[in-house]
Amino acid sequence: MRVRNRRVVTGVIAAAVLAWFGARGAYAQETAMRLNIGDDAPTFALEEFGTGKTLSLDAFLGKKVIMLEFWATWCDICKSEMPRLQKEYEDYKDKGYQLIGVTLSRGDKNDRARIQELKEKFGLTYPLLLDTEYTVATKIYGLSGPIPLKVVSDCQGKLRYTHVGDYADGISEVPFVLDELLADPACQK
């Protein structure tokens, strides 16, 4: 019973935090990114790991809630979050959610082998895109700080949530964000 009460309290706190950020117009600079909450999500196209095809963010913008997860194979927090990210993706993908991993990767043979190992180890089914020149991360999104960085855009293509690093007590805010954004009538078309 104690664990259940703790989860309820944590959920209420997370919802209050999200409401507070929304009410005050949270700035993405707090997560080491030059874009602001409410800005249009910048579009880009990168090679999809495993297929070699180019995947454009335009395929999803304005149609789904999208979370970009900027990560790297050397980032321990990034790797520890992968099982949770995969579970959230499975729970929400049929409701209008698209998770896209943007891998800060050199794209060389060794790095691709590490990405493949992680993909297999954690059963990752969401697209992993290779940002081999770090152009999307640093030039388009203006990332200048630590990873992992989560950037969520709504069904209208507006940035609505960012988070850098891991979560206190390991409890993700992402499901609360997704529930709120997916309830928007713009996502119901």
C-alpha cells in the first residue's frame, strides 16, 4: 500500500510541476537548448540506423506527439533509460505518439556495432537516427549541454516539454506529458 500511495503522490507532484511549467512558459534553455517551449519544432532528415534510409521529421510533425531522445552509446544514463523508453513507446505508439532516438554517433563501424548491441539488448523498436555530424543536436536544436535530452512536440508541431538527464526517484514525467498532449483535440484528427 505504501508503494501505491507513493506513486499517487509522485503523479500528483509531476502533474503540478508540468502545470507550473506550462503556466510560466518554461524555457528550453533550462535544459541546455536554445529553443523555447512554444517554438515550432525544427525539421530535419537523418539516416535511420539499420535501414540506411533517410527519415524526415516532416513525416510526423503536425500529425503525432513526437519525442526526440538525444543520446549516445557512451552515456550510461541514456542506456539505463532504454527499457523505460521502449515500454512508454509500446504503451503510447497506437495513441498518436512517435519516439525517435537521435544518436550522437560518429557512424563508424564500432559505433554502429554498439548501437546494434543496445538495440538487441533492449528490444528497441522505435527509429534510431544517426546524427554523425551532430548537426541536428548542436546546430538545429542548439544542444550545448548534457544528454540524454528529451524534446517533445505536440500534434501541431510546437515544442511543449524538455528534460535533460534522468528523473528523481527514477519516475518518468513522460507519461503525464503524453496523456495531456494526446488529449488535445488536435491529436484526434
